[in-house]
Amino acid sequence: MRTLLFKYRKHLRRREPSNPKPTGGWEMVYTGFVLILLCFFIMLSSFASMEASRVTQFVRSFVQAVSVLPGGMSFEAGKEVTLPSSHIVPIQSELARIFQDLKLYATTYGLTDDVTLELTEKGLNMRLADRALFKSGTARMSPEARPLLEKIGSVLSATDLMAQIEGHTDNVPIQTGTYRTNWELSTARSVNVLRYLLEAFQITPDRLSAAGFGEYQPLVPNDSGVNRAKNRRVEIILTVADP
């Protein structure tokens, strides 16, 4: 009897695995795969209900954050993820359409060096070099400025946008007897642009405003001829009317 019990116990020990293998590995992999698919379809569903411009904004922000562009980009903390541009405003936006229209006009007529377009928090900013509108040291518009201002006026007359016109100069003291300071020159230039738009296109006066800032809001330091030329400008800022 004792011999039979010993053999039975020995037989049980042979059947027990000496090094049992863990189970459940493939279930974890499969569960992770299913969760990834679920997240992917949730993202697709959310993108389907978003405007294309918002998707573009997300993609651009992600690309900049992970530094996958050629040359590399580093992630920096700040108030804005991407710079304002026509790509991150709604496609149906009136300002976005005007941006594209004016950009095409400037490219077609070789004005890209004289006309800079930028979408900012204020609205659409048209930055016009002074040489495209005025002769040096004067506030009288040159004949060459008419086609450009006619284009801007036609855009304004077809909308209800507000237009703020700002004159800027460099820091070189004025040398004419008409204007004592750059402040007066910049103000006269912005007022003359306003008057032209008002009279030529019958735009209601409550949509227009003019201001002169002289040399006190430069884009770049006035330390070279090239930089001073950049600072001599007229800016027309289009904004949506406040209801």
C-alpha cells in the first residue's frame, strides 16, 4: 500500500509543469490595438464636424511641437501656438477671402515688395510701403497709387468692414516747410488716403478712421536705409463692425 501511494505521488509530480508559462499576453496586445482604433475613429468623427481650417491649425501645431519639419523646430511656450494667417481662420470668413483676393492682386501686378498682408488679432492688416503711395516728404498721393487704392476701395465698398488707416514714418527729421514733424506728415498721409476712399467709393464715414503715429511705432530699428524704408508705411486695418 505504501509503495502504491509513493508511485501515485511521483506520477502527479511528473504531470505538474516545472516552469508554468504566463497566460494572457495576446489579450493585452489585442485590447491595446482595439483602444487605438477607437481613439482613431473618435478623432475622425470630431474632424468631420470641424471646419477644415481648424484641422489645419491642429496639424500645424502638432508638427511644430514634435519638430518633424526639415531643419528642426523646437517647442517653446507662448500665448500662441501658430502665427495668425489665412490658414487658421474659417474658410467662409470674409477677411480670409479678402486676404486671398488682395494677395493675388499684389502678386499679379508685382506689388509683393510694397504690399504686405497679415491677419492679426485686430483683423486684416494691409501694410503699404510709402513709395507705393507718396513721393518722399509729401502727403500728396502719386498717380501710381490710384490703381492700388481703387482695388482696396472696391473691396471696402462691397463689404461692411471697418477700416482704420494709420500713417507711419522713419526717425529722420522732416526737411520740408509744409510739415514741422513726422507726426504731422504721417497724419496728413492717413487722412488723404481716407479722403480718397470716402469720396471715390462713397464709403460711409462711420466706417473709416485715420491716425498718424510718426516715428513712434517702428516695425524694425531705424538703423539702416533698408529698415527705415520698412518703417515708412501706411497701414489699413480691416475689422468686422462691432454690432
